[in-house]
Amino acid sequence: MRITRTLTAALLMLGLAAAPALAEDEEPKDGAPTEAGTSFRTATEIEQGQDATASGSAGDYLYWSFPADTGQRPTVKATVKLPETHAAQTWQVDVYDGLRRRQSCQYGAQTRTAAADAPSVEVACVLRTVRSWSEPWANDPLPGTYYIRLTVTNLSTGDLGLPVDASVRVDSKDIGGAAAVDGSLGEPLVPGVAVKSEAEDEDSAVLSSIDPDDGWSSGWWSDRWVWTAVGGLLAALAGIGGYALTRGSGRPPRA
């Protein structure tokens, strides 16, 4: 009897110890956000490589923001889990830059229609490579904050307001000097970058606090410098070799 009580107490203590661990496992990893904003100003900030999630209703506008630096080609992917019963729905993801200009997608299913009673729908947008500088009239992607807007564009009246769960992830490919251009911006296109913070000695963003992991690029360095140096060295060696082959043995002999 004493052994039975001992085993029961041990199992009870083990269960109590395991319960907090299970609760911790249910929490989002890496501090990933679990909600989305409803406008540009309230967009939830996420880092690249994070799996952000949010719950909402069909018909809502869901907003997130993330930083993108020079030479990166961001890929935005979003998955929407739909209710068990619903009519056909068309979902769309749009990406805007720091000036709130809508950026076109190089490729990816930016708009996709989910059939009736489909469990989920996935949309994606691969942006053009972020440039360090651009003409004022151009619509090229520039370093700074980018906004994601996820919404449904075709919805039946009966499905309006049904609960949905959304997940968003942003990854980037480093293109490097292949997309490098001369020139750079004075500051990245980040909300509030021109406002001086009283708590710090340097300019800091007021409405956006997320920067790339290694800081914003200055815009002047790229691997094109390496290839230029290598090309110059090869040209010099080719010149020396050509001279050695064509200069002959010296002065011609006297008669």
C-alpha cells in the first residue's frame, strides 16, 4: 500500500512538472508575433525568417511590416486557414514600400481562389531586388520598411465575418553585386527616421523599431568591387604577357 501511494505521488508530481513544459511548447517560438495590425500605422513588425500568425475575420485587412536592405530579394508567403464550411473565396497579398507605393511581384501566386470548403489557401509574392538608389520618378524597391497587406477580395455575404487564421513568413535571397547600382539613400525609408529621439544621441525610428540583423547597408560596397579588381589584375597580366611575346630578342644584328 505504501509503495502504491509513493508511485501515485511520484506520477502526480511528474504530471505537474510536465504541465508547464507543455504550456511553454504551445507559446510562439522566437517571440514571433501572434496578431496583425489593421492599417499601415498599426502594422505588426516582424523579422525576416519569423513565422508570424494572427486570427481575424473574413473581410478584415491584416497588416505586417518588415525591413529589407540593399541587395535582398524578399519573398512573402501567407497561408490562410479557412472555416470548415464556406463558399469560394479569393485571397490576395500586397506589398508596399516605405513610401506606401504598391510593389509589383516578379512572380508568385499573389492572388488565389480557394474552392468551397477548402481547408486553406496559400498566396506568395517575390519582389524585385532592393536597390540602393533610384530616380525619384521610378518605382524601384528601396531599402527600408515594407508593408504586407493580406485580405480577401471576393467573398460571399454569408461568409463575411467568419473566423480565419493567417500565418505570414518573409525570407530574402541575397543577390549581391549583380543588382548593384551607383549611389545610395541618405536614410532608409523607415517611418519616423527623420525624427530625433530625445532618449538617444542618434536618429532613431519612432514608428518602426526593426532593422536588419547586421544593420542598414551603406550602399557603396558590393562584390562588384572584387570582380573589378580581379578584372584589372587579369588585364595587367595579359598586357605584360603580350609585351613579352611581341618585343622580340632585342636590337637587330649589325651588317
